[in-house]
Amino acid sequence: MSASAIPVPPVVRRAVAGDGPALGELDRATWSTLHAVQPRPQPPYAPFFDEHHPPREILVAEMPGAAGEREPAGYIRFVPPTPLPCNTHVRQIQGLAVAHWARGRGVGRALIRAACVAARGEGANRMTLRVLGHNAPARALYESEGFTVEGVLPGEFFLNGRYVDDVMMGRPLAP
């Protein structure tokens, strides 16, 4: 195998304010009713980061792109699910996107693992998420990373002319 055929793993880091435009573009490029319940974003686009979605909540995965330069291949947003003091031990994934060109290269898995490590570093001992019932690829990835179904809201969303379940998943964050 030649050196150029060796897969390059993603580098995961905390987002910075300057990542906003690239992450906004990535978010729009990956929008789909497979995972989104909000309508497709339309111009003028809102900034990716704002006072409710700061860079500190986001991890970015970078990989060499078409020109060989490192570029954002994906991101994950994980936050405390509520502001309640009794809930500070939990973090919730509230966004995961992988660029089309980077799919199948371990980006989503690397982001989930890095988010779990970072959440443990913040004192969390549990990670949760919500995923649409028809999003089989995402559900399979989460299950392979130790998440289990903890609840289902049947027919919670009406997307593309059909009712879609909202699936709650979670896992412990053991050291």
C-alpha cells in the first residue's frame, strides 16, 4: 500500500469563532429531513455561532480536503440539556454533521468519542441525544458507540408527508 493510500484519521479540536462561516456552510450542505426537523435554511443565513450557540459547545473534525489542506469535515455540538443544577452530570448531543466528501472515513465516530471524553472532562457521567427514527445510519453509529434506546415519542414529527418517531438514546460515560 502506498503512503497516499493510508487513511488519515480526523483531527478533532474545539471550535473557534473563525470556524463559523465554514461550519455554517457545512450545516447547510448536509441539511436533510433524515435528521432535521427545521425547514431548509434560506438566505440571508443566520450566523452559525450566536449567544445561544457559542464555539465552546462545538468540536470540529478536520481532514485533508481536495486540495490537501486541512478543512472542516464535520462537527458535533454537545451541551448541558437543561440549566438545572440537578442535571449538570449530563451532556446532550444536539447536532452532528459530516461533510459528504468525508463520510465513511470515521469522522462521526471520532466526533462522538471526542465529545464523550470532553464531557467526562467537564464532570459529566452521562451522554444523551435525540435522533429521528428513520435515520438508520445515525442510529447504527450511536448504537455501535454504546448508546441504547431509552424512549420513543411515536409520530412526533411530520416530515415529507409521513410521521416520524423521535428516539431518545443515552449512555454512561465511564472513565
